[in-house]
Amino acid sequence: MARVVGGEHVTVESVTRPGAEIHDYEPTLTDVGKASGAQLVLDNGLGLEGWLGQFVASANVPHAVVSEGVPTVDIADQPGTPNPHTWMSPTNGQRYVDTIATALSDLDPEHAAQFRENGDRYKEQLDEVRTDLRERLDRVPANQRALLTCEGAFSYFARDAGLSEHYLWPVNSEQEAGPQELRSAIDTVRQNHVPAVFCESTVSDRQMQQVVEATAEVVRGSSDHSPRF
Ligand SMILES: [Zn+2]
């Protein structure tokens, strides 16, 4: 997002690599060194990067929280703790874009109009993403509009997409579903004939495989609704 909004006027680098598990990431000295040379650090906030406070202090660089102003929902079993995965919703993403444009404009006022323009164009694309998502999913039978994932990271996405949300554990720092969560996931797939389930590539999919095996046994032969994984 920062790259799109900043365009040719900024160089954007990510501390974590794509596909890295961000919650428990441990920044290296190289990361801190790289950040020390930056003029601005953007973080998601809401506790997603638990390591960031120390990181920003070590690097001694100003930072802006891009989730600022986004309405949050709490993590299911942790009242008072907001679910930090706010960027997964195109609607929220539009707020991120505004916050990023403001942060970059404070840094480089000369190009503020360009940042705003890039941001507005990107927000239109996010509108299209949300509309397309809704239109496609509205064609899926209502009971099957269920999203079953390993981590409960998709609350905001599910809301935008019109999906009911189910997961094995609330946040990836836990990575273990209890017998009740497992049972409830299996029931969800069975009752609704949910055709596909998902797990993030950064965590063990062992328990989701158990869900797939348990539900494949029930629906095998009776329909083509065995969940894909
Ligand atoms: Zn997560």
C-alpha cells in the first residue's frame, strides 16, 4: 500500500518477508540497521507486531500506525483485545490508504497532491475488489458461504465478503485447537457442506487435515462435497 501511495517518491522495504509469520517475528540486527536509515516506519498496530516498540526504539525512527481510526472487533476469546488483522478488509484498506497518504505528506509535503491522487486511485481499485468479491460469493449457496481457517484472522474480510467466520484458533500465537474447537469446525463443514477449508502457510495444518479427513468420511459417496484443502 505504501509503495502504491508513495509511487516514485518513496522507496519502500518490508521488515518481514512475504510468507513470514509476523506475530512472533524476531527482528535481526540487519533489520534494525536498515530501519535506522529510514525516514519513516509504518506498522499495522493493534498488537500485530508485538516486537515493534522495541524495534522502533532501537532504530530511533519516527513511525505511523496505519490501522489508526479503523473500527475494530475483539479477538473472540480475548475481550478488550482488538483483532489486529484489519487490513484484510477492502473497506478498512481504504482507511489505511488515507493514513499512509497523510504520513507520507507530513514527511514530504511537496508531493502531497501526488500521494493523495495515487491513494484515491487505489481506493477505487479496492472498491472494485469488494464489489467483485460480493458478487461472486452471492452466487454461492447461502449455507456454504462459510470461511473455515486455521487462524481467526479473517473477521474483517469475512464481514466485507458476507461470509460466516469459523476457525481453529483465534490467533497464530496459540496454534492449537482444543477438542471443542475441532468438533465445532467439523460440524460446520458437515452441516453446511462447506466445499473448501484453508490454513495459512506459516502454521501447522495438522489439525485442519483432521477436519478434512473427518468430514470427507461423512460425505464420501453421497455427494461431491468433500472439502478441498
Ligand atoms: Zn495473524
